[in-house]
Amino acid sequence: MIRTIGVIGAGDHMRQVLLPAAVAAGLQPSVVAARTPASALVAACPYGAEVVSGAMDVASADVDAIV
């Protein structure tokens, strides 16, 4: 069962639509990577997710799925 997700990209649609929908469905964002660390931080903080530097870091994280 998918419980934790890694996130690549932290734009408006991800922050305002996809992440809230994922959390509402019972998923927990674990790591977030974005083009800038500031964007990743804005997306990660509300969910207690870790900010990582790039997509490869998300792929190597212990997550069940990547969005």
C-alpha cells in the first residue's frame, strides 16, 4: 500500500491542489525537491517533509511513490 510519497516540483498546482489532495487521501509527503530550495521549503513545511536537492535524491529516498 502506498503511504509515503516523494515530490518533484513545488509549483502552485502541486502546493495548492496535488499535495492537499494526496494528504486528504491518506498519503504523507516525505521528501520534496524543486528547482529552488525556497520553493521546496514552502511546499515541504506544512507537511513536515524533508527538502532535498534534486530528483535523484527523491528517487533514492525511502518512499512508496513519486509524484
